[in-house]
Amino acid sequence: MSFDTLGLSPALLRALAEQGYTTPTPVQAAAIPLVLAGQDLMASAQTGTGKTAAFSLPLLERLYPDGKRLPLARKPRALILTPTRELAAQVQESVRSYSKHIGVRSATIFGGVGMGPQIDALRRGVDILVATPGRLLDHMQRRTVDLSAIEVLILDEADRMLDMGFLPAMKRVLSALPNQRQTLLFSATFPTEIKALANQFMRSPQEIQIAKPNSVASTVTHRVHPVNADAKRDLLLHLLSLDGSQTLIFGRTKHGCDKLTKQLEKSGLRAAAIHGNKSQNQRTRALADFKSGRVNVLVATDIAARGLDIDQLPMVINFDLPMVAEDYVHRIGRTGRAGSEGLAISLVSHAEEGLLRDIRKMLKQDIAIVNVEGFEPSHPLRLEGPGGARPQQGRAQQHNRRPRAQQPRGNGDHDHAAANKKRRSYRGGKPAASRPS
């Protein structure tokens, strides 16, 4: 199947071709015809499978049939709700790139930045509005946004918005929208509250499920390194010294991420931190530096586990295991995207045994447990039970055997490609076909 068969206009197909995208992912192939037919939709798929294009492409086609540019709307015609600022910015960037030959005007509304520029953009008029629930409510209360002309509503990462306590805000926003509209809900899982929301605000939605809940991409290799808690930093530095690829590291707390970032910088690594205490400008700059290769280690709290679209990220390291097992899936979903191979490493201390058991139970699969020579823990991990994995002795050199990162997918990021070129020399493998995010 190709995008040509899905009913998209030449203007959209041209934009896709210019980015090197030819073949739709399963969620795109399933969702695009339903959205074009005007159906309400509930869709579940793994992160990194192209959900953004699955709703933004048919949205653009429905608003602008045959790619015809229309007069600028004074009121937004479509609203996309996302849980985080980073995801909002990513979605808007995708909308811009797909609509480059149509001339759609879009805007983002999220917290952490001044409201003035957002108000100015709304006054000038936008076609598509991408927003986080909290800041959108602020604009609604100030009457600086008019949602009375919304034709299509998209809830992206709906379960994450639920986790972040946005359910009351989501209901208030939904209640302010026209009853006659198309509603699309994309979520990794469908908890009871999401289903209740769908029953209340959607019209006989079609359901598509591309993957089982809490499943992970088969292209990701999982590995656990047992280590004493006080030796984690040294083990991390050892692993990073063996591989200079772009690496996303997850910590549990904001303070811990800042402390670890400073320690990495003192060791000569180009590192940056991203978490909720950082201003939006700091977060945007850190992510941009990481994508461009100016920074090759990004340390983040779970705020980055969803919504960060980082092309060709070879490795994710859990410096601390997440407190909730499901967050492991969202963390490692940053690697192994769109068919490429990835590596997810977890540094696990004796105190985190219970968290690791929960993760293994949720994944329903073994995770290789590999001792690193010189960093063996004083207390071996005890993971008795069905599917238990015995620790394997591993020499440090084994960690060089990493999956190959794909070639850049025609996004014009030549600096990033150059920065990673020499780091891919030791990897083998065959790149997968390019697919839109």
C-alpha cells in the first residue's frame, strides 16, 4: 500500500514525497480512510508508529479538500489537545510540514510562556489550534479564544492527559465545543475513564487497535545491568564511554536529573536536562540541541517520556526505574521507532527489585540481566517466578554490540546527520523504509 491509494490530495502527497515518506504505517492505513469518511475514531497504537500523521493528514484533507487553499478562518476550525508542551510543538511542526503546499495557519497554546503572543496569533486568525488543556482553559476564561467553529477535535495521548489530572479540564473544553463535530481519540490504552469520556462526547466511534496495551516494539532490545545504587553514576559513565551515540537518560526526580547532568558535564560529556522546573525556552533549547547533535546526552524526568519525537535515537537508559511499570513502555518508546532498532538499558539496584518485577510482569517477557565486569552488585537481583532470568556475566566490551541507527529520513537536518555519521561505523543492519511520524 502507498499513500496514493488513501485518498489524499496531490498537495499532501507532494509534501510526503519531499520528506521521503512513501508507505503508510498500519495505524495510518487503518485510520486515514475512516477519518476521511467522517467517522469518530478511537485508535490505540504503540508510540513511534506514526499516530501524528494518522490524524493530521486526513484532518488537512477534510478541512481543505483537494488541497485547495481557503480564506483564513477567523476562528479555529480544528482543535488538537495534547498533554505536554513538547508534544504540542511536535504536532504543530508536523501539521506545518504536511500542509506546506496548502498554506494552513496553525498555532500552539501551552503554559510556561507568555500569553501575549498566543493572544495575538488568535486575533490574527488560525485554522488549526494545538493546545494543552490548562493553558486553553486560561484563554477560554479570558475570552481570548472562540471555539464555536470547531469542526474536528483530536485528543492525542488521551490516557496521558488522564494520568496528569486533566480529565476535568478535558470535560470543560469538550462541553464548550459544537455538538456537530468529528472527534478523534488517540491513546496508548483505553482505561475506564477514557471509555466513559468517549461514550459521553463521541458518536458511535470506530475502534482500531494496532498493538496490545503496554506492548513494546519488537525492534527494541531490553537489558538490565544490576549495580549498587552508589555505583550507578560510574557505571553510566562507563557505558557512555563505550558508545558516543545520542542517548536519552531517564531519572526519577528533577533535582536528581540536574545533579546527574552536572556530573556528566564535569566528565566531559555534552549533556542537558529537561524537566518540569525548566522554563519552556530552556526545554525547547535543550531538545533542539539534542536533535542537532550539539548535545549528545539528554537527561529527563518522565515529562519527556511522551511527546518527544527524536529521529533515529539509538539508546535509552533508565538511570532510575519508573515508579509505575507502564511508564517504562513510554520511556523506551523513544527508541526503536518506525521500524528502526533500539536498545533500552536499565541500571537496577537491589532496592528496585520490586519495580523490575512489575515491569517484567507487564511486558510478559524476559529482560536479559547482564553483570558488567567491575560493577557487580553486592546483592544479586532476586527475580524468582515464571520466566525468571538468571544474571549473565558480561564483559564491558559486549556493550559495543549495538543495533544500527537508520539513516536520516530526508528532514534536512544535515548537521545531525554529520554528527552521527562516524558513530554508526561499527553497526550492522538494514535500514527500514521511511515513514512519517
